[in-house]
Amino acid sequence: MKKQADYIKRIEIKRLWGRKDISWELRPDVNILSGVNGIGKSTILNRSVNSLTALEGGALSNGSARCTFCLLSGRCYPDTL
């Protein structure tokens, strides 16, 4: 049986802007993040990049939102914000 590579299955951001919880279920092939200006697309991507950087031992920017990544394998990685 062919083993599938691990990928990020879900991104969860708690307290985005101190008031919103986001949960984004991702597909293994294509994912599109779209919306009107000011809705938070760049903020979601920036939080995700900062959290992935933290998982690799890099520096984080300050912020109050918490981001969690859940992999296809079922393992989840919370950030350290």
C-alpha cells in the first residue's frame, strides 16, 4: 500500500483579533483563501507562517491569537504564542 505524505489537514486560530475563532479544513490537493478586503486573509496566512516558524525553532512576532496545525496523521501542533 502506498503511504501518503503528511500534510496540514486543519488550521485553527483562537482569538483572532481577540474575538474570532477560525477553523480551516484543508485538502491535500488545492486550497483557496479568498474574501473581500479587510476580512483577514493576510492575517490568517501570517499567523500560520509565524506558528510554523516557531515549530522549527524560529522567532515569533508578538500577538494574542493562538494557531494550531493538525496533520493528516491526526497529530496536532499548538504554537507557543
